[in-house]
Amino acid sequence: MKKVRFTPTFLAVAMVALAAVSTVHAQATRTWVSGVGDDANPCSRTAPCKTFAGAISKTAASGEISVLDPGGFGAVTITKSMTIDGGGGSGFASILASLVNGVIVNAAGIDVTLRNISIDGGGNGLIGIKILQANKVHIENCQIFGFTGADPNGRGISDERTTGKLFVTNTVVRNNRATGIVIIPGNITAELDRLQLTGNGNAGLAAVNSHCTISNSVISGNTNFGVDAEGGSALMTIESCVIASNGTGVGIGSGAATIRISNVHVTDNTTGLAVGGGSILSYGNNKIAGNGAGNGPPSGPVTQQ
């Protein structure tokens, strides 16, 4: 009988292959983190990890990281489809992002959901959620605040893709140095519902060359704009919102953007409506009153449909 000889090269290749298979099998569809966990653990329910970053490598694509108890789980970069849900236990999961970004989403074609997370910039963080690449990003029931980094930072949510979809629901974005939600450079479709965009240093919402709908929201106390649309291809629809106590309530900063407003109350702003270009289209069922200026037609047209 002929003996089979295993060369050192063959054995090395076999060991690498086995290690790769072991790594794949080590990834679970659902992993867990806990305030008393350890990133050396397998991130199972009975042996949870300590941080979101520690759980990422042990979570399969399209899997979910769940939280067993309230705690701080650290900043994280997401490069594969997944859900991070901080709603376990008796309260929110937290990310304290002092001097860094809270969450970075950065991989082409992925779908990401962030749910039940409090993202705190600690008074010096850069950006709460920074989206560089992705197909769809869902942000649900989150709080994002305290980001004061120097330009181009200081934003709550910064969507910097050139294509993709953004969905934000039941979320508070407040007290950031610059803008609460920024969509730039554009070509994004954004659907925003039940938000509080308050106390931000520039605008509550700013969208450039994107199609954006915001509904059932309160936008107040932002220094320069409540809502700002810019760029020739920007189309924004505002439905059933209160926009109050901002510098300008609803404005088009530049370019031939279009804003459509329906059932919107714009009041107590320094300027209610302002158009630097483009047009604001009213459906005739809005309340534009009590502003320092801009209660009637601004420099550009306000038309009814």
C-alpha cells in the first residue's frame, strides 16, 4: 500500500483553512452584551461581551446584537448588515462618545438598524451617527446629543453618502453644536417621523440635493434654521410638524430647492419662512404666524396647491 505523505506546506494550508472554518462557525446570528460582560467571551446570553465593538466580530452578517441590561457599550464601526438593539433590560443601552464618533456605518450595500440607543457626545464628541456607505439605515427610538466637535463635526446624524435610504423614527436629536440631522452631499431618500430636533447650534434638519420627508415632529430652539433645504434637486415635504423658536423656521438657503408644507405650524421664529432660491409650496392648511418676520410671502414665492 502506498503511503500518503503530508508536506509542511500542505499542513500549513490545512491549518489555515480549519481556522477560517472555525471563525465562520464562531459567528452567531444573535449575540449579547452586558455591563458586566467580557469581550473575551463568546457573546452568548450566558457569557455576554462587554462592548458593541467586541460583539461585532462574533456576530454573523444580518445578525443582531442585543443588550441584557442598561450600560455603556462603547463607540462602534459597522461594516456588515446587522441590527443593534439596546432595548433589553429596564432601560436604554448607552454609547459615550467623548472625542470620537458614536457610530460609524461604512460598507457598500449593507442594511443597518440602530434601535433603543442613547448616544452621548459627552460635550466634546465628534458626530453621533456618521453614515459613509450603506444601502438602508434605520434609526429607531434613539437619543443623540452633546456632540460639539469642530467643523465638519458637531452633528447628531451626518449622512454623507451619495446614494441610499435613511429612515429615522421616534428619535430625539438635541443640543449638538452644529446641525441635528445633515444629509449631504445628496441623492439620498430620507423618511423622518416623530422626531424632536431641538437646541442644535445650526439647524434641526438640513438636506442638500436629496428627497426628504419629515412628519409629526417638533423642531424648535435651533439657532439658524429649523428646517433648511439646499441644492437644485432638493425636494422636501414637511407634514404635521411644529416649527418654533428657531432663527428661521423653514428656509431654502441656496439653490433651486423645493419645500412643500402641509398642516405645519410655524411660529415664534425670528423669521418664519425665508427663500434664498427655489420655492415653498403651501397646501393652504398651514399656520404661519407670530414670527418676527416672514409671516407672509418671503423674498421668493410661496404658492398654494
